[in-house]
Amino acid sequence: MKLEDKKKIVVQVYPGRKFGTVIGSNDGLIGILQDNGEYIDVPQERLRIISEGVERTGKDKDQ
């Protein structure tokens, strides 16, 4: 899984069914910042992508 700049990927981690946001990856492990604030590394095959989008910053204008 390749994480591009400003891309936000929300995932569900199995089997624990925890939710979080992808913040990086290395050697087949995906770094997840969970909704509860904890960080975990998990193999990509244990993830289900819930949504993908572009992170908005304060510099972005509403259109």
C-alpha cells in the first residue's frame, strides 16, 4: 500500500475490528493511528479500507 501526500485512508483492522487512519508503511507493515489514539503496526492483509480521501488543510478553499 503506497501512501501519497495529503491522502487520508481510513481502515478497519481485523480480527480486533479496530478503526484508524494509515500514517505510514514499511516492509509490508502498515502504521495505523487508531481512533483511540494508540499506534499499531499490522500486516496489510489484516486491513480493510473503509474510505480514501484527500486531507484538507486550512489553506484549501471551499468550492
